[in-house]
Amino acid sequence: MRPELPPDLGEPETWRRVPGGDICESWEAAWADGRRAFVKRTPYPARIEADGLEALRRAGAPVPGVLGVAPHTLVLEWLEGSSEWAGLGRALATVHRATAKAFGWPEDNRLGSLVQRNGDWPQWAEFYAERRVRPFLSAGGLDDALRRRLRAALDGPLQDLLGAHAPAPSLVHGDLWAGNVVDGRWLVDPAVCFADRELDLAFAEVFGGFPEAFHHAYQEAWPLPDGWRERRPALQLYHLLAHVKLFGGGYAASVAARLDRLGW
């Protein structure tokens, strides 16, 4: 069944199914007047994703324009182009310079199909521990030993490591991996919040990584502070735990490997 479109867009002349990720259905829609759009049916309120894209756009991110929003339908500008990884790195540094007074987001949003809890938190270490890691302690796929290691890390070493670092609450994409980059130049599927900017860069290296041109351009635009290499494994825990929750215990070994690297 085709998704419901906002009525002001009119009826497309043609529809074509296209890949749309793990949890959404997607189409290319084309109108008789030459317009084309990416139409996405979401299991969550589409407005949440549209708001995230708009926040990134205002901060200088290359994102598709939002053409329309229905309760569970997002209509986006159709994107095509050649890779511009260096430009994307510079743009992300610009996005990260958009800051807030607290860590979090005004409302809960989504990381894939998972509810991402937010709120306003004055301290980065506490926000990351309580809103990003602790909710997964009860997730299936973690054995008791790994659960104990995570709980011990939350109650001490994680707070010490991240608490010694005082980042500004930067606007982050929140789910930055290669699957959420179109043609090496546009960002899609955000899970935005205000966080340590290192969170985006940490996750960008989890599944395959981004080209060196991206990282080099980012570092030229805004070098990361000392200690980022030591903090990176801890910042990768959130997305790896989310994958345990979504896809099962096969990702638990990657969680344990980060704890091993940290000596926890």
C-alpha cells in the first residue's frame, strides 16, 4: 500500500519502490510536471525526523529539503550527486558549532525504531551515562557478566573519563554512519540532540568508517581536543548497545571489546 501524501503535493504520476533502511518503506515518486521526491513511510511520527532535518539544515548541514509531512509519511527532496566527503567534514564541523545551554533535546525522539530519551542535563557525563547507556542494561543479548561490567563502568570509570572533559553541548546528527550519508555528501535519518561533538565522530568509525578526506577536513575546520582517542571507545558504547537491542547478541562482543580497550 502506498503512503498517504500531504494533499497539497498532488497525486504522483508514477511510484517506484526504493531501498529505505531497516525499519521504513520508501518510494521514488514522480509528478507529471517533472518533480521527483523520496517518500518514506515511518513507524514513528514523521514530524520527529522532519524536525531533526530542519535543525541540521539551520545549522549548515547538507540535508534534503522537507517537501511535506503527514503523520507517518515524510516527503523529501530527491538527491543525486557525486561524493564530496571533504565538504561534508567541513559542514559537520559547522553544525557542531551550533550549541545550547544544556545537553539533550526538548523532546524524546528516535534512534532508528528505538525511543531516544532526552530532556535537559547540565553535565555531559551524567547525560551520556543515564540517557544513552544505562537504558540498555536490561536489553536482551547481554550476558550477566557483560551487564555487570557495564554497570560498574557507569558507576565510576565512565563518569571519571567523560567528567574530566568539559565539552559544549553541540548539535549532533546522532546516528552518523555511512548508511545515513547519501552519495557521500548529504546527511539523512538524524537522531539529533545536543551532545559532545565527539559522539558523531566516534560512531562514524564503528561500521566501516568514513574516508580520510572527511576526517582531515573536519580536523582542519575544528580540531578535536586532547584525549579524544581515549574517549572514543566509551562514546561508541551507545550505538553498539542499540544494535544489541535491535539486532541481538551478535553485537555484544563489540561492546565487550570497547570495555577491554578502556580497561573496564
